[in-house]
Amino acid sequence: MNIITEHIIVKEEELNLTNQRAVYYDRLRALILSDVHIGKTAHFRRHGIPVPDHILQKDLERLKFLIEYFKVKTVYVVGDLFHAETNSNMKTFKMWLSQFKDLKMILIKGNHDRQSPHLTENLNIKVEPSLQLGPFNLIHEPVEKPSKLFTVSGHTHPGVIIKGRGKQKLKLPCYQLTSHQLILPAFSLFTGLNTRTMPKDAKCFGFTETSIFKI
Amino acid sequence: MSSFKESEGLRIVNTWMAEKGQAPFQFQMQTWQRHGNGYSGMVVAPTGFGKTFSVFLAVVIDYLNHPEKYKKGLKLLWISPLRSLAKDLAKAMTEAIDEIGLDWSVQVRNGDTPTAKRRRQERLMPDVLLTTPETMHLLFSQKKNSRWFKALKCVAIDEWHELLGNKRGVLTELAISQLRHYSPRLQIWGITATIGNLQEAKDVLLPYSDLKITQITAKQKKKLDIISVLPDEIEVLPWAGHLGAKMADKILPIIAANTTTLIFTNTRGQAELWYQVLLNAQPDLAGLLAIHHGSIDKKLRNWIEDNIASGYLKAVVCTSSLDLGVDFKPVDCVIQIGSVKGIARFMQRAGRSGHSPFERSKIYFVPTHSLELVEVSALKKAVKDKQMESRDPMVLTFDVLVQFMVTLAVGEGFKADALFHRIRQVHAFQYITSDDWQWCLHFITKGGKTLHSYEEFHKVILDEGDIYRVKSRRISMLHRMNIGAIVSEAHMMVKFFSGGYIGMIEEFFISKLKPGDSFILAGRVLELVQIKDMTVLVKRSKAKKAVSPSWLGGRLPLTSNLSHYLRLQLSHALEPGRLEKELRFLNPLVSRQEAHSHIPKADEFLVELIETRDGHHLFMYPFEGRLVHEVFSALMAYRISKIKPMTFTIAMNDYGFELLSDQTIPVDESNIKTLLSETHLMDDVIASINASEMASRKFRDIAVIAGLVVQSQPGTRKNNKSLQSSSGLIFRVLEDYEPDNLLLRQAYTEVFNQQLEEARLQQAFQRISKSKIVVKSAKSFTPLSFPLKVDSLRGTMSNESLDKRIQRIKAQSFKID
């Protein structure tokens, strides 16, 4: 797996946008990501739609790689860590989580995170409705109007279409950056791309398996 | 046989007809007699000659002759592809029954039937039930459904040619098999219009060796007048595009001169446009002109259909929604706007006018761009030669099979061996192997090979007595919502803010609009207020300008029969015959093409190279229909990029295709022969197409039919949001983890059979290899190339890596969408 990063300076803090769908905040040794949707594959199966767990495994492997690569101390998930009801995927996740001795995980509650509080207690994950981290306000849904703090959110699964001469078109996942907020791509690969919700004046950072670049 | 001729039943029906001043046609008499003798079969007859009464009265006569053989409940099941047919048929049948003096009840059951009525039918089935293939499968998904069909004597499949060749045909085949299971002595009758492969159509419908089978063909022929509507001068026609708005002045006098006119367009978007154009041109048509298409609310559609039948409406702008069977007596004229894509389809639309047996059908053809005049000329010749297209039946459609298996499991449950035995008799599955069958069983019980270890997957379970059943109510409900083989784009309901439905619109179209924007639907200008629960809330708009919606579906490719005639007519367009008025009219345009480039003769193949601001264009004109061009163009892109790696965007229509690149395309007379050579054709095709991408597109429908993707229901509050995923996602997962999944395999098979049309492609290359290839360079777009620039579908083909492409686009400066 290739981790390629793009450095940006926001509010005098350095953030590393990676092409693996997570932001690394070096000063705090923190990883910020969004929309992991654990439990989605089992939720589908419960409703008679056969989807294997390999997708979840791949997502977790990628997260592990990122954590080890950057020697991360804290993981902030800005919403939708889980998908639906508590199901067998949570067991897999718990097993996976137990391999990290000193890792802290904090969840900013998203619209999908409606499971009983026992689940997060049991996993030793702290849950917050929103959270101030340095100059940033972590929250699940992007804000419509500029707020006092710079917000970091997810929720929309942003994607971007780029066009070239000869009517070429490409669709890629991306980060969206404006003067007052950063919107993260969905971490899970079992999610779609949304190219419709682009905030005004947003700069996009699209990425592929081997690159990340400003559009 | 004399006993039948003297039978009481026949006498009663003959008397009834005579009272109406009619006598049975010979094919009707034949059908009655054969049915009386226990035959099943297929009736081939043009519309408007009482084909309905051939089979329907056959059952009535048999009942009158042998009432003791019939029990209480359902006697005749009438399956037809279109809902809109059912209502009128039921009316005609009820009328006949009342006048003959039977106490039968005739009822309709389909998606539009209210719940209360459906419950009533479930308590007591009518004697005759008119329904659709989908509703049949919904009935099979009910508990204890077999009791309704035990007394069934006859099933009729109306408009069989419309079902054959698609997955609804397979649904029908399976429904017949299931009905035979419930009522083993069932007689089966198909009714079809003339198509190219009648024998096959019969074999698909009636594969059962224990049946006595016959085919009855009506001798009656419909007289047909084809009149092309020409503009005053050739410049009036835009070279391409949807609208020949100025042609409205030519259409209005035709409407005025006839009692009722049906105006057919090819897409719903065009129907909306033409409705506006005609109203603007003659405002006093308001109230006399209506618009009818599949996305308009059914109440409104019913109202329109009633008013066509009563002769109140002067004209209706419509799409294929009015293609089929309904008897609109007052309709005496049909106008076709734009290409009709196939000979059979053209005949069928023409047949909507002059519906009664001895009238002539009259069809006006209004071209939307100049080249379509060549098409009329081709159509005239093809109709004269009676060259109808074939409809190829689909086989081994595992998506439909697994859906059917779950349907039965939701209903009464099934035993594996017995069902397998029955399935193998159905034409679509005669080559299914035991392994395939085991896979299907595995798929519905465990979710496929790789999923065996997941305990939460319980779709179908093996219950006591070795019966496969669905026990979960939620899964039953999800499945019932998903029954059918028509996969549509995600639709949203359009509703006035103050209440009242207007119709349906595709989600992708509405997603491009913002609140306050105006669009046109059902001939009304509407302003978007908000979107809520899969419903679009609107109010009336005062805006003069508004966007017409576009619907993704409904673009049919030109059939190979018609394209053959098209090439023929174009090749001698420079010297048209005395009576070929379309070609004579087109002469200035054809001459221009000849002057700037070339008109390909029957033994020539034209290649054009044009450079414009957009980049470098390469045009080729095989005239083989859009689907073949899709493959053809990808193949050319592949062969050219072997000379020099490059990225193309590809555009195609029914006449030809365009490769567009930002770099010079290395094609000239020295290498064109090699590029178009027949050698390694299929190898290169497979290397050139992104088979996985094409299969992924085909997989969309398969995933929905097989229940891998849950469709959101328009207008419902509960849209199963947590179960939303795209078929593309599931396709990739299966490719990675279960490559031998039968549904994946089916997607690839469908690509090769339907998309690649291998046979047709081979023929095209053989023809081209024998042709003289003419390469022309032009400074600007030519009459042949222009339509491709403006009115076509686009795709991309590249053999450069993703990152390389991004690099190059970057160098040209990004544009963000």
C-alpha cells in the first residue's frame, strides 16, 4: 500500500491529507477520518443481500497500516463509525481494536451512530457530539454558514469529476477545502461517491491509489 | 370435425356476431375449432383484425359446449405486457359476455389495482383475469396461491412478440411452467404480430412435448400509406438535434384534416418538447391536444386514453406508451417524429391508425434531421419487401431464475428436485446444469459460495419436509417489492405542493435542479419547491423558459434489417429514382456531402478526418446501429492506440461513430486497410473493450432482478436508506471474491450476446473488407458527421494509466464540474 500525502497549512497547523482517505495531524500524532460504516456488510446480509466481510477486512487493514505508519496515538472518527444495528461486524472490529494497546479512539457521533451506548463503552471509545481539537471543530455534518471555528467533517462522501480536452471525464474521491472547513472522503470502500454537494469556493484534493493532487 | 361446426357454442357466438353485422375471419374460426379439439398454439395476426376474439371466444365456445368441464373460479388467464391494454380488453370482453348471455365476470389485476379489489379477488377469483407477467409472479408469492389456479383451463399470452426477447419473456415462460404445475391440462395460446422468427417464438412459448400444438396465421393484410412530410426548403431542417420546430406548421394541417391523430416521438423528453411546440404554434389546441408517456400519472393517462377512445381529443403526443394494442377507433392518422429504428416497430405504430379491419393505415413521417429522410426511403423499401426483424429469446438468465425461486419460497415453498425438473422444461433453462442449479440453491440459502460462514444470512431456509421457504416477514416484503424484470432508473414522484400527482421523473435529472428552477412535465411548466421523501414538491411556474426533462432509457439502436436498407438508399442518393421524393428532396445536402467529402456507394466505406477547436476527429460510417458502433469504435481506438498510445472520447449514433482526441490521430490511406482488417477481429475486440466495465453496466439490471440491490420506491417514506448500495460496488466485490458467481458470468454473457452482437460485427467487417475504403480530410463538419457531434452518446477509451491521464488533463488546466 502506498501512502502519499499532501501537506496543507490550515489555521497555522500542518495537516497531511493522505491518498488513503484519512488526515494525519502530526503535532498531535492524530489520525482524523470519517464514515467507516462498520456493520454495513452484516446489515446487508441480515436483509438477504449477500455481501462478504472482505470489504470490512480491507478497510481495517488499511486503517492499521495508517496507524502503524504514522505511529498514531489518537484516532478521531468524525461520524458514522458504525452503519446500523449492533451485529457480528462489531465483534470483528473489537478483535481488531484489541491489538492496539495504547491507541485512543474518539467518535464524533454521526447520523448512523445510533447504537446503544454500551457498544462504545464496551469498545472503550469516547463519544462526543462535537469536539474542539486545537483550532478545529470536529463535527459530523459539514456546516452551511461559516462558523467561528474551522470545522472538519465528513458525511457527504465527496467526489469530484475532472474534465479535460476532447471531452474526457474522470470521477475520483476527494477532500474538499474551503476557507472555513475541510470535508473528508468516506474511509470505507463500501460507499458511493457524491459529486453533487460541492461547497462554494471549495478546493478539491482528488486522489488515486498512487497519487494525491490539488484540482 | 363436423361436430364442432354444428356445436351449440359456435352457433351462439356466430349468431351474436351476425347480430352485430359481422362474420368471423377464417383464422378466428380455425382457432375456435382447434381450441375445441384440445390444441394449444400461436395465433399470428396483424392488429385490428380481432385477434383477441380468436382466443377469448374459443374459450367461451368451449365453455358453452362443455360447461360440465369447468369449475367455479378462474377459467381464463390473459397475460399481456402492457397495463394500459387490460382495461379496454376487459371492457370489450365484458360486453361480449353480456351480449352472449353468460354470467362470467372479467376483471383486471395489475400494479394499478386498488388493494381492496385485490383482496376481493383473492377471496373469489373472477372467471377471466387480465394481468401482466409481473403480477403473475406476485400472485405466486402469496400464501396458498395454488388454489386460485386449480380450475384454470386456458392461459393466453397477448402480444407475445413484445415479451419474447427480453427478461419479461422469461418471467412469462416461468409463469406458464408454474401454472402447468397447478393445472396440468392447461391449454396455452400465444398471440403475436408478424416477426422474423415465428417458428422460434412458438417453440419458446410451447416447449412442452405433451401438448398438441398448432400455428394459425391470419391471411388479412393491412394496407399502409407512408407519407413523408418535407419542409419547404432543405435549410429549414437543422442538421441534427431533437427539434424541427418549424415543422410544426406542417403538422398542424395534418391534425386539422383528420379526426384523431397520434403523434409518436421516440423519447419522453421529445414528447414534452413537441407538445409545447404544437401548443405555441396553435394555442386554441389547448384542451384538444394531450400528452401521454410512461412518466405521467396513471389517472391522467387513463383519462387521456378514455378521451382518445371517445374521440374527444384531436391529437395526442405520445411515446411507445401507446405503441400497443388498444383499440382507439377514432384514430385515423399517425405521425411519427424522428427515426423509428426498426421496421416492425414502424409497422406497429402505423397500425395504430385505421384500426378496423378494412381501413387503410396512414402514417406521416416527420424527420428531425435531414439524414432521417434517407431512413424513410429505406423504410418504404423494406416494408415493400416485408423484411421484419427477429426477436431473439433470452436464455440462462439466472437473475430471473433466483428471483423466481425466492418468489416461490415466499409463497407456498418448493421442493428442489421437483422444481429443477420443471425448470429444465422451460425454454430459457433447457441447458441449465445440475451445478448451476446447486449454485442457485446455494445463492438463495447461503448467499453464494463465499458466504457459507455467515450466520446472519437467512434468505431462504430449508424447512421441514425438505421444503424451501422464506420465513422472515421483512425479507418477504423486500422481495415482493422487487419482483419483476423491468429495471428503471431511480424515479421520484412529482407532486403539487397543494396536493395532486403529476408524474414521475428520474432522480438524476432532478438532482441537477435547485429549488426555484423550472422544468416541464406532462406539458406543464413547474417550479421546484423542495424534495422530500423521494417526492418532488412543485408549484405552477410563470417562467417562460424551462428545461425539458431527459430520461435515460428509451434509446433503441437501429436494427440490422433497417440499416441494410439505409446503406442501400444512401448509396444511390446522388441519383434518386423518379418516385423517390425523399431522396430527390435531399439532393442538395447529399451533393454538399459529396463536394466536401464523399457519399459512400454500396461497395464503399467512408472514413473522415476533421480537425476543429475541440481536437482531432475521426469519423467512420458503418451504418450498423449504435450497439455495434460502440464495439466497433472501441476496437478502432484500440488498434490506433497500438500505433501511438492515446486517449479518445468516443461518440456514436446509428449511422457511425467519432473518435476524438487532443492529439493527432495517426490514420491515413497507408494504414487504414490494416486498421479495418478482419484478422484477429474477435481477439482485438476482447482486448479493446473494457469487458469488465461493460459487464458492470449489464450487472446493474441483474443485481436488481436477483435482489442484490434494493431499489428505493418512489413516494414511499421508507426508502431503505441503510440498504442503499450501488451495483457497481457489489460487482467489484464479487469480481474480487467470487469470480465464478453465476450472476457475474451472466453479465459477461449478456455483454457478448447483446452488446457485442458478435455475428453482426463479423458480417460488418466482412462487408468492409470487400469494400473500397475512402479516406477524406475535411476542414469543417460534413453533413454526415455533424449529427454525431451534436446528438450522440459518449464514452471514453484509454490505454493510458489513470495517473498519466490526470497528468495530461492537468497540463491542459483542470475544469471542475
